[in-house]
Amino acid sequence: MVKVIVVGATGLVGGTILSLLEERNFPADEVKCLASERSAGNTLPFRGKDLEVRTLRSEEFQGYDLALFAAGGEVSREFIPLALEVGLEVVDNSSYFRMDPQVPLVVPEVNPEAIGEARLIANPNCSTIQCMAPLFALDRALGLKRVVYSTYQSVSGSGVKGLKDLEEGTNFAYPHPIRDNLLPQIDDFLESGYTKEEMKMVNESRKILSRPHLPVTATAVRVPVPCCHGVSINVELDRDFNLEEVRNCLRSQDGVVVLDQPEKGVYPMPRDLAGTDEVYVGRIRRDPSIPYGLNLWTVADNVRKGAALNTVEIAELLLQRKLDEMSD
């Protein structure tokens, strides 16, 4: 049994982490909820009780074993070193530590071994996460030569503000209104003309797949959908294939569900998949414009698998590591 802290517990991802700890019967004998001072004093339901939200301060870490951070990069930058200093293990949802070579970037169905002995584990970007299991399976079976992402990202990726903008037609979360619109900008633009979000997908994919020189490019678009991201993935493979071989390869991959009967209208759609925990793949077809080209369409719940669930799954790996050490 462990004592767990959820940092940012009143946010969309933090609240979902708390719910998943309960759903998955995570063996925590104590859970503490931390958030900003303005949220302090609120209560959150957990295992039939109301947990009081406390203000995030470094002294709150004393006596705990594991901290799950879902409060943004600046909070992670300031408080994670303090949590590590007093002996906690940490899983961080922000982008702050993801590309640190000393910090594992983990999708449990893909690279659990990357955790090693690390006490700080980074959770990847939501759109990256849902692409990793399908691409990992293809890389093992057929070899990846190049990857092109086009994302269709829901407003819940921006938290409560994004959902409010969609509902009310405002633009507090975005540079333009998202209702009845498509925004080909997620995060700030870089000098290259790419956005930070697009480069997260490029760099994180290479790190997770252990393919540092893999050619990857991305275009990230915000769409007026409440929940679930869609990603169109175009890949060039190392060798020829048949489509049933590809489907069987994907079916055999943990965390992936194939929904691919387009002639019957069966393919992944956000409105059907909110609240689910898998990555759904459909529209599997050749790309005849390049040798060994393949197109995939993926959908996943970005708040659950794209953030909170991946965090809890990493926490479960850390717990198993601890149990293994105790049994040695």
C-alpha cells in the first residue's frame, strides 16, 4: 500500500486521475488532493468519502510515496524537484521534463522497460500517446521508414476553458472562436513555422520508439468536438505487406482495438468512444503514392488514455517495481 498525492486534482485531467485510481482499485491507503490556493477547501469524492483539497505547498509532500502531477509546466518545474528531494516517485503530465534525456517518456503498452530505476517519469503528449501503440506494432512487424501525422484534437485537450469556448462560442482558450471552426494552431508557433504541439509529436515519437532519426512530420488542428482526439497517420514501411497482415498486427497489440469495416460505416468516431480506455484504429488502407505506404485513422479519449489513464498505468508499473524489489 502506498500514499499518493494528486497535484492539480480539481482540473479535468487531475479529476480523471482520481476517478481512475478508484476505478482500477489502485492500492493506495491514503490519497491527498492538492491544487491552487483558490481551490483549497473544496472537496472531491473518492471511495465513498469526500477528500478536502489542500493548497499545493512543498511541506504537503512529507510522508508520501507517489505524486501524480497534472497542473502544468510551471508547477512541475517548481514543485517536482521538491517532491523528489523528499523521496517521492513522480509521474508528470506536463511537457516540462519530457525531452530530458535523464527522464523516461513512457507509454506502458510500448516501452515499460524505459522506466528502469528512474523516480521521475514523464507522460507524453495526448496525441502522441494514441499513436504509439499502433506505430510500435507496425515498427516491430514491418519497420517504419517515415511518419506523417495530421491531428484533429478536441477542445477537452485545453481543459475546462476549451470546453467552455465550444459551448459558449467564446475564445478564452484559443486565438479564434472554435465553435463552427477549425484552428490549424495548437500552442505557439516556432521560427520553423511549426507549432510547439507539432514538434512535441515529432520529438516524443522518436524518443518513445527509440528511433532518434525517424523522419516524422505533423500538422495539429483543433476541432469543435468535446472529447476524443483523431489522428490520421500516414506511414512508409520498410517492406511490402497485405492489409490483413496489418490488421492482425494491430489486433495483437495491447491497448489497440481495430474498427475497420468502412463499407458498413464502421470506423472510430469521437462521439462513440468518449470514456473508453483503448486506442481505436480504422480506415486501414494502402497509400499508392509511395512504396509500402499505409494510411491509418486513430481515435482515443484524450483525457483518459491521452493523459490520466496513461499516468495511472505508469503509477501501476512503479508500484510493481516496488513490489518486485521487496520480494528480491
